[in-house]
Amino acid sequence: MKKTIFSLAGLLAAVLAGSLLFLALDLKRGYSELGAKRQHIRDLEQRNAELKAENRKKRERIDKLRYDQRQQELEIRERQKKVRQGETTFVLQDQKKQ
């Protein structure tokens, strides 16, 4: 009877030790993964902030083009390479380096 109790206690101790070892190793891996996830979240938050700023600038430009006649004219002239009557256009070419 005592042998059975000691065998059972030994088996229980071995299972408990194995479980603790597994948890310790899993927690170590978990902490390293947690750090990587946090860094990934910080990277995504920074990218999100950059995209928000870019969107805000584009909205401001759209509003300027929508409501400002001069901005519309400048945009059209620049894209279509048009000039007003009486304006002089200068075309500058890069000189080749010798």
C-alpha cells in the first residue's frame, strides 16, 4: 500500500514538474512574441498616423481646387501646358556636362 502511494506521489510529482516546465517555456516564448506584437502595433500606429496626415493634405488640396478659381486655373494650365494670350513661355534645357 505504501509502495502504491509513493508511486502515485512520484508520478504526480513528475507530471507536475513536467507541467511547470512546459508553462515556463511557453511563457518565455509568449513574452518574446508579445514584444514582437507590440512593436508591430507601434509600427502600424505610426503608419496610420502618416496616412491620416497624407489624407488631410489631400483633402485640403481638393478643397482648394473645388472652391478657389485661381487654384483651378493654375492646375489646368500646369497639366495641359497652356498659357494665356500675350504670355511668353521660356523652355530651358539642361546643358550637357563636358
